[in-house]
Amino acid sequence: MIKFLLATLIISGFWCLGQSKNARMRARLAGLWQFSDGLQAMESEIRGVCAPLPVAFEAAGRSCPLFTEAARLCGRESAEDAFFRAVTATVPEAEEAEIFRSFAAGLSAGETAGQLANIDRCRTRLDTLIKRLEGDVTRLGRLYSKAGVLAGLLVVILLF
């Protein structure tokens, strides 16, 4: 009976490891969706009322905390530097950080048309990444869960 409980505990533990990897992938995807929503809000502010970047960051911050951090930093430095620092402080993934940094570099465009073009370029790159990650989450999420169970079974077989 104790061996059965121990085996169940080991298998469950490895399954949880697989589930945690799956959850990290889903959280990454959710963060990208939030950023995309923030870009939409920022575009609406710039297009609708020609809002300056700090105000547009605040509007986008309702959807994505990265924009909130950038809006907070805008009081002390330029919008480009503030967004770049916010990305550096909060984005751990290299792919997203590269997209966000190129977006930050485009924030130096002074006119509304340049800002909207920068948002459009960023959204195009972001949509490509989101589509790829959605496929990965669907395909690899199940794989990680099943691999966790199989790894747990292997450990149980080797121990007993």
C-alpha cells in the first residue's frame, strides 16, 4: 500500500512539473495578448486625440502592465528610454524583448503618422509570434503533461 501511494505521489509530482511548463507557456502567450491589446489602446489614443506618448502609455497600461511601467518612467526620461527600461526590467524572453526594443526605438518618431506606423510594424511582428506560440501551446502543452507522467512512471519503475 505504501509503495502504491509513493508511486502515485512520484507520478503526480512529475505530472505537475509538466503542467508548470505548460502554464508558463500559456502565461507567456497571455502576456503577448495583453501587449497586443495595449498597442490597440495606444493606437486609439494617438489616432483619436493625438495624445502624447505618456498619455497613450497610460491608456495602454489598462491592458498591459509594461505600458504602466513605461508611463511611470516617462516623467523622468524620454518615452523611448522609458519604454526601453521597462522592457529591460520586465520582459525575460528574448524574442519578445527584441520586438519590444525595436518598438521602443521607433517611439522617437515625432509625428502621429510615424507613431502609428511603428505600432503597425510592432503589431505585425507580434501577431506572427502569437500565432507560432499558439500552435506551440496547443501541441507542446499536451506533450509536456504526458511527458511528465511518463517520466514519473519511469522513475517508479526504476525505484521499485
